[in-house]
Amino acid sequence: GGFIFPFIFSGHTLGTGLALLIPALSPTAAALSCAAAINASVTRTWLSSPLIVCFLSGQLQCMPMVLVASITALFVIGDPAIIKGAQSRAESPGMLHRGVSKESIDPRMQSKVVSA
């Protein structure tokens, strides 16, 4: 399952638990929102996380709420990437091979760029 499905599973479990504690919450919407939010905050994939959980579950009517939860999670977590695979494209060593100079990269990111 890779590394995203444990995040989706833990989010689903958290959302289901919240729906049990707060009866006004829809269990489906809470589970999908938490699954996408946790996955988006760790992998920095604010759009693909809601798409994955909504399409895999067949609950497309939850997409707006799940998308809002995913974007909110990014703002709550802040800037740092938790996993190395979530680094920005400008930080990728391959960008230097594609003609992107280190000087053209945002100064805050220059220290993270590995020179070729």
C-alpha cells in the first residue's frame, strides 16, 4: 500500500471516532475529511488527497468538505515538509540539470538545494 494508505487509515479511524463522539457529524464525511487532512498535511498533496479518498470510497458528494479539510490542514501544519518526498520542486537536484540556476531559486530555499 505504500506510505499514504497508513495515513488514510489513521485519518479514517480518527474521523469515525469523532463521529461517534459527536453524533451531529456524518460518519462518512468525518472519516473522509480526516483521512484527506492527515494525508495532505504529511504529503503536501492538497488536491490529490481529497480526490483519492472520495473516488476510492465512491462518495463524491463529500468532495467540497473534504477539500476544505485538506486545505485547512496545510495551513494548520505550516510550511515544513514532514517527509523528504514532499520537498518542493525547486529543491530537487534534478532542477539544476534542467537549466534552473541556483540563483533563480527563492533565497529561503537556496540552502536546501544540492548542487550537481
